[in-house]
Amino acid sequence: CLDAGFNTSPICHQILTSGRVPFLPYKRPMTKKGFFKKYEYVYDEHLDIYICPNEKDLHYKTTNREGYRVYESNPEDYEGCPFLSKCTQSKKHVKTIARHVWEADHIRHTGEWHAIYALKGLVKNQHESLIIFSCHNLKKLGLCKRRMGLI
């Protein structure tokens, strides 16, 4: 089980390639209020496209330097689209979605994820935090004693 701060595609990829399964919390999408969230677009793995809520395709355009595959809509598909205001503010009427090459959303939809993640509760986190802070305090004590010449 990991904290949400570790929920990045490169970290998940490294954990998965080492033969382990990461158990991470769900991180809410950071989308502008009133706009469709990424999960509202369906990713078709076989065709390698996203499908918008109006059933139009967003096709692969390029891969950027950060390792994200960029998918874009056809501006002609948005002419008269009833969802345009919930989809994009682009003047060219182009919706863009980025998907990391190592993105693995499927992990948290398994029964194993739900069973194990439920075990990591508030009390266990408090105990873990107390242990970590105790270790930090012991380190500070040791460094302080060394400076004073007591060690």
C-alpha cells in the first residue's frame, strides 16, 4: 500500500515490472469544474482511441517528452455538438487527452485491490506515522549528542 503521492505512471510501471502489485488510493481527477473528466471518455485499447460522451473518436496524435500519448478530436466533430461547453474551451474546438505510456488504471478495479486497500485504515496510518516520527526524533537525538561530544 502506498500513499497517493506515489500514484504516477513511472512509479507504478517500475513496481509492476518488479513483479509486485501496488495498492494506491484513488486520486480524484483534477478537471475544471463543469467539464467532463477523463474517465467519462472511454479508452478503446484495441483501436487505441478515446471515445467522447457524444460518441466521437479522439485519435492518437503524438507522444510528448514526458511519455504521454496525446489524443485529439477532429474539430469538425464538434460542429453542433451539444456537449462542446462541457468538453473544451479551445477556440479551434479540439479536445486533447493525455495518457501515459505506462498508465495502468486496471489495477484498482480488482477484487484483490479492494480487499487489501480496505485493511489500510486510519489507525494503521497513525501507527505508521508514530513510528516514522519516532525514528526522526531518535536521529535528531543522535546527531545532537554527537555535536555535544557525548557519543
